[in-house]
Amino acid sequence: MKKILTLGLAALFACGPAFAADTKMAPEAKMAADTKMTPQQEKMKTCNDKAKDMKGDERKAFMKTCLSAKPEKPKSKMAMCNEKTKGMTKADADKARSECLKG
């Protein structure tokens, strides 16, 4: 019985530093280890990084516009191909656009 108690206490003391190290971990590191950031959290982090030198009303106004900004819609493949063919003759543009849309 004394051996079991001694082994149990030894195991408890051996694991103690591991638990203590976990509580000293930075909150950002804990969050990164536990879960991924949501898109809103990523947006907040990006806006905060951009506004780190601002203070007061300037920062407040910037954060409001930054956080309420809508992401740009991605361009369609046709629109991207049309942009690439600007300034070309019709025959060259048609050929280039056809190749662009196939790729």
C-alpha cells in the first residue's frame, strides 16, 4: 500500500510542471492551439494591425470603416480574360481570349 501511495505521489509531482507550463502559455498561443480564428476575428486582427499607430477618434473612425467594409467580389474568368486582351486587334483578342478561357 505504501508503494502505491509513493508511486501515485511521484506521478503527481512529475505531471505538475506540465500543468503549470500550460497555464503560463500566452492567450494567443492557447487560442491558436485550440481553434482557428473565425473570418470576423481575422478581419478584426487585420484592422487592429493597420490602426496600431492611430489614437482616439481617428482610430475609432478607421476601425468602424475597416470592420464594416465588404470584401471585393472576385472577377469572373471572362472579365479577367477581357482585361488581358485590351488594346489588341479583334482577331488577336478573340484568339487570346479563347486560349485564356480554356486555361
